[in-house]
Amino acid sequence: MPLRELTLSEAFDVSIALEERSRDRYLTLARSMEDFGHDEVVRFFMLMAREEESHRIDLVSQRASRCPAAAIADVSKLVPAFEGPHSQAEADALTLRQALALALTAEQRARSFFLDALDGLTDPDARLLFGLLAEEEIEHVHLVQRHLDGLAQLELA
């Protein structure tokens, strides 16, 4: 199914899958930074994992109330695979800066995904959902960027 033909329920399914991937990425990054004693960054990645999970739960709830009869679609081919650690071993090899940069890139790409999908989406409710999610991604981009900026300040000191 092409993105432009997504129904609202399918748009929810794509969004839920993206939130799950993001949550899992942040949990992996948090575990990898624990070994280096970067407690503040571990807390930040755990906070972001909780944010993603909270968004996922909210989307599941909205889907259930707005599309109660719709079967869950297999949207795995529509959900982009963002760069990131594909295993805990890969995550463990990251430096602090690399982990934060990876998180920033993933948040920027998630926003781009929603914005790009808006161009062709025909379902008005799916368009509204993706527009709102693109706006949420801006907040995530800013959060990660602030942590990267803080790291740069520490490196200069």
C-alpha cells in the first residue's frame, strides 16, 4: 500500500510502529551509556524512551476509539528504518557524542517522514494526524539538540 493511500487506521498503525522503534532505540542507547557512567545521558535517553512509549500508548488509545472496527495493518514495509544501533553491541561501541548525534538524526528523519508523507496523503484525518506528529518531532529534535549543545559546552571547558 502506498503512503498516499493510507486510511486513518493505517496512519495510526504506521505512527505506532514508529514510536515503538524510537522507544526501543532510546532504550538501547540508554543501556549502552550506562556502561560508560554517563548518568545524565542515560536519564535523558530513558526520558525519551518514556516519551515515545507515552506517545505510542496515546496513539493506540486514539486508534481504538476512532477506528474500532479496523484491523491492524501490516505496515512494516512503510515504516522507515532509521540509522542506529542494530544491536546492543553496536550501541555499546558508540561514544556519547555519536549516541546523541544518532538520536538527533533519527528525530529529524522521523519529522521528515511525516512531512514527506503529507504531500501525497489523501485522507484528511490521516493528514491531520501526520501533521501533528511532525510537530511533536520538532520538540524531540530540540530536546536532543540541547543535549548535544550542552556536550559541546563541556568539551570546550
